[in-house]
Amino acid sequence: MKYQVYYMKDDWVPWGLIGTQPDPLKLDITHVPLAEIELLGMITPYANLQHIFNMMQANIWDSEGKAQPELKARGIYRTSMSVGDVIIDPEGIVHVVDKGGFVSLGKLGG
């Protein structure tokens, strides 16, 4: 089960942090694809999203700061996943990180 992780582009961060939801069909305008994460098992859909969110914190996936040059090359100036970032689940459903968890924005292409 592969999940896609998208981080907000720098100019979208102020909007994402206040809860503005991106258009799932135009993520290339507001977000940058960052990673593809494969989970071997399914706990629950929400638990899987939470697990990926936890995995994408700087102290977990980039504790030595080695990803900084790659992130900066993509126009991203932070390491940890935050409010406004996006996870696309294996079914193509776009989930945006929200202050209270995740908000589903619907399925890509439909």
C-alpha cells in the first residue's frame, strides 16, 4: 500500500497553516511531491495517515539534517510534515493535514 506525501510550496505555507484547503486536482500549483511511503499492513485508514505523519517528523526521517539540500532544491524550507501538507492514500483519496487531524478532499480525478 503506497502513500504519496506532498509538502506545501513556500508561497502556499501561510494559506495552508490557516486551514485553506488546496485543490486536489491542482496540487502541482500549491504542493511539491516529496516521498512515496509503502506501508505493509493496514491498521485503519486514519491510523495509517497518523503513522505517516509521525514518520515525516524531522527527528524521525532526517535527524541528521541530510535532506536539507534536496528539500531546498525543491523549494521546501522545513523538514517536518505540518498543517496544510498532503497525503494521498492508495485509493487516490487526498488528505490534508488539519489542526485536528486530517480532512479528506476527495478522490483524484473524481
